[in-house]
Amino acid sequence: MKTSGETFATTLEEVKGAETKAASVREDAKAKAEEILKNARKEAEDIKLKAQEETVEMENRLIAEGKEETEKEVNKILADAKKDSDGIKAKKPDAKLIGSLCKDVLTIE
């Protein structure tokens, strides 16, 4: 049978062992928590970068679409202007009107 001193010493050793084990568990938990936090930050940064890339791609696509629509509109306006110009060029001058204008301009009063 153990004496009370031996029992106390054994209990102290068990407590020290438990404290050491608890400290080790705490350190492992802290290391795991730091690793999880590090990975979460990296994942958040990756998500942010991907979102930025997608935003730039979308902006570029919208700009290209807008440019294409603008070019179509400009080409339409130019085609309409050419058509109007060709129509005006094709008109024959009215001889009576020209004669009347000449007469008015050349008449001396």
C-alpha cells in the first residue's frame, strides 16, 4: 500500500502530465487555428482577384459592344448622308429658276 506522501507525489506527477498535455493541445489548436486563418485569407484574396478579373473582362466586353453599336450608327448616318448627297447631285437645275436668278442678278437699276 502506498503512503499518503507517495500518493500525493503520484497525484502531482499526474497533474503535471495533464498540464503538459493540455499545453500541448492548446499549442496544436492555436497552430491549426492560425493555419485555418491563413488559408481563409488566401482564399478570400483569390476570390477578390477573380472578381476583379471578371469585372475587367465584363467592362471590356461592354466597351466592345458599345463601340460596335456606335460604329454601326455612324456607318448608317454616313450612308444616309451619302444617299442624300447623291440625290442632290442627281437633280437637274431648273432652267426657269436659273434664268430668273441670272436676270435678277444682272439687271442694273
